[in-house]
Amino acid sequence: MPKGRYGEEVGEDYLCKKGYGLLARNYRTRYGEIDLIFLDGDEIIFVEVKAKVGDDFGTPEEMVDKRKINQIQRIADSFLVARADLARKYEKYRIDVVAIVFNEMGGVDRIDHYENVGF
């Protein structure tokens, strides 16, 4: 399984265990894709998952820059227009990042969840 897809599955499982409710996976628009969309209480959470094997050439967090966050915001806006029913029901939104570092054997060395990195 490709690292990115495996990372998304690990991130999804991690957030589900925290009690978040999954709304969508790999939501695509002409602006790009959001990896995961969850509900957390009264908020819609747009989640970017970044996964790497080891930290030798930078961390997964370093891969999420201002340009990427702006792109996620555009996609999130598109989702909220398309799903106006959800936008009316859940008035709060945020962007989260799940950063995962795998070891060479495919195990998780580190997983960090950063809440509210945009909006």
C-alpha cells in the first residue's frame, strides 16, 4: 500500500479513536483534495494527513506550508457550498493536520495532531 494512503488510514483510525465522526475521505474539487473530513462536536474538521518514513529529510509538519493551508481553505469553502445542509447545521469549521512518522518496518514512530492550523 502506498505510504500516503496508509498514512491516511492511520490518521483516520487515530481521529476515530479520539471520538471524531468521519464525514468524507479524499474529497476532491478543481482546487485539489482534502484527505479527511470529520465532525468533532459542533465543528466540521478538514484534515490534512502528512506521512513520512523517518525524519532524516525533514518532518511531515514542514510539508504543510501557508500555500497548502490556503488550498485546503479553498477546498473547504467548496465543500461547505456543496453541503449547505452541513454548513447550516455546523457553524464552526477548522483545519487540522495529522503528522505521522513511520519507521522502516512500517510501524508508527510518531503521530501528532495539530488542531486549528487555519481559518
